[in-house]
Amino acid sequence: MSAISYKVMTGTRFTILIDPPDSVARLYEIIRTESGLNKGCWDIFVWRDDDILFAESKWLEQGDSIRDSQLAWLEAALANGVSSKSFFVYECER
């Protein structure tokens, strides 16, 4: 299975290539395919063994909210057995 590319913000943008376990990579591809979108993955996608977590940060004072593409990823993940407890939204204030 090929590596998944992630964009990480630490003042500047860069891409990290990581080889997840095959089961995680397969689930990621199923969710991406079933959502019908190449975008919409949440800000953070992490795993330990077969346990996964999707996290999203939103800036309250900027009126930031979950996008339709992110809801499509959520729906595809839930339809494929991912627990709603695997999703976390963090609301940020400056």
C-alpha cells in the first residue's frame, strides 16, 4: 500500500509521507472513495494499531465551521464501521 500524504501546519506547510498499517490505509481509501471527494479529510488523522481518530480545529471568531466535504467524510466513515467516538472537533479562540 502506498504512503498517505499529510499536510501539517507548524508555521509553514510541508508534507509528511507515512506508511500506515494496511488495514488503516484500506479504510482511508474506502472512506475517500465513498465520500466521492479527494478533499475533506479532517485536519488530523492518526492511528494506533487499528484504532483511528479524526480531529478538526475550527476558529470560533472567524465563523469557521465543518464543511460539506468533511461531513461527507464523516458519513462515509460511519457507514464503514468507524465509531462516532473517533471524531473530535476542537473550537479555538485566540
